[in-house]
Amino acid sequence: MNYVAPWWLPGGNAQTIWPAVHARRQHAATGASKTRYRRERWTTPDGDFMDLDWLAAPPADAHTLLVLFHGLEGSSASHYAMAFADYAQQNHFNYVVPHFRGCSGEINLAPRAYHSGDFEEIGWVLQGLRQKHSGRILAVGISLGGNALLRWAEEAGSQAGTVVSALASISAPLDLAASGSAIGRGLNRQVYTRMFLASMKPKALLKLAQHPGLFDAQALHAAKDLYAFDNVFTAPLHGFKNTADYWARASAKPHLASIQVPTLVVNARNDPFVPASSLPQEADVGAYVTLWQPRQGGHVGFAQGSPPGHLSTLPEKVGGWLDTQGGHHG
């Protein structure tokens, strides 16, 4: 597999930002993102809810279900989710995007949100999908969702193959401490950290209004990077001592050799917040894991073509790989 960025998108930041901005404009103009999905609400074991968005009109002959777990503050309307939806329809797959709690446009109920190592949640969703769908299941995780999906496969070991035929992670921060440090510095801090916190802080405060005393509001307001935010909110709410404990225990990189289902791990080497030096090498993974680390692509970017470009390359390459690994086609 190969990927070369178009000449008009030089560097990791341009390759990251342009696909997201352009795709949002395109979908706003066509209204496609409003009509494509049918929402299903599942009740979680702890009495909360999760919203899953399915193709509104899946292909009648769909034997394969493609599942996409979104990234930090993503949703079924994220540029990559729409690109994979197009791919699924063209290849006669059914397609579903489960939303992590609080990401479907409505605040969830329980005193928890979601995190990079949320493998129990992934496992619960995949088991539910396995009960509903008799054909093969292929799973893709994007960024945070990719790390969590890999953590699930690591924990599930030989059982993972009874649930999914193959899986892929794209632009996942496999070493959370390295990525957390990278996103907290320089331009990354100005652009990406600010964008994430602008979405995450208001949600955290809604959670505090639901559950008074859950965390220290002043400390949250003072948080200027993801390390500080995770220390106040994400880590304690999800059973970790602090950010360092969370990032260490939730990172997928140390356990990649324990995966026992066909797995593709995609990371561009110029991803602004997943340093190339932190990426796994062949020696870190077992026989089931294939690493694809192109020099270009940015963070969940991989645009191609002449301006304004298209985003179908990533779904085609990743989906094509999954399709060949995952047994029966169609």
C-alpha cells in the first residue's frame, strides 16, 4: 500500500486540517450528512444510553457490517465517518457508527464519558452487534477510537475472532504519553488543543451539573492542555489515579503482540500529534498485526486528487485490506 499527498497539501498540518474543513463545507452545501443515517438508542448495562447511527438505506444484499468507532469529539458526521459511509454503500456493506457517550449531540446520563482505553465499552457494543448481525463484521477505529479498539482486541485475545473478522486502527495515539506531550506543545497547543478543549470543557460542566461534586470546576476551567483536563476529569471519572496512570494503562502500543485477529495499524509518519518516534516497529507486534506507516497523510487526512481533493483513498485502502482478511466478501 502506498500514499503520496497531493502537491497542494504540503506538511502534516495542512494534510490534517484541510480534509476536515473541506468535508464539512461540502456536507453543509449538500445536506448529505442529515439524510444518511437512522439512529438507534441502546441502553447500557449501567442504565445510560449509547446512540448508534446506521445507514438509512443499507444495500439489500449486505452480508458484511462495517463498524466505525470515531475519534475524540467525533461523530457519524465527522469527515472520515462520511467517507467510510460512502465506501460501505459502494461495496454493498451495511455500516454503523456507535457514538461514545456524550458524542451523539445529547449529554449522557452516567457520571462517566469515554476515554482512549474504553475497551469494555467497545466490547459491549461489538457483542451487541454480533447478536444482531449474522454475517461478518469488520471494525475500524479512528484516532482515540482506534486505540480503544486495539485495546479491546488485546484484552479479548483469541476471543476477538469470534466477534469480528478483522479490524483496523487509523491515526491512533498508540503511546498516549508521547501524543499527549506532542499535542500540548507549540502550534499543536494553539490549534488542536484549543479546539478539543472548546468542545470538551462545556460537556464536562454539563456532567458536573448532572452530578454535583463530581470534580473541581475551578481546576477544569484552569486546564490549558489535555494533560490537565484528563487529570481533573477523564482519569478520575474512569477509574484511573491521574493522567499518567490513565495514559500508561490505556495505551495500546505495549500489548500489540497479544492481538490474535487480523489487524491493520495505520499511522502517517507526519501526523502532528502522533510522533513518528513513538510508533511501533515490527518487533513490537505479533503475526496478526500489519503496520502501515506512510511518510505522509497527517492525522486522519489522506486527501488525494486535484483541489479541492477527495477523501476516498483511506476507506478504499483500509476497507480493501479488511475485505481481503475478513473471509467471505459482500
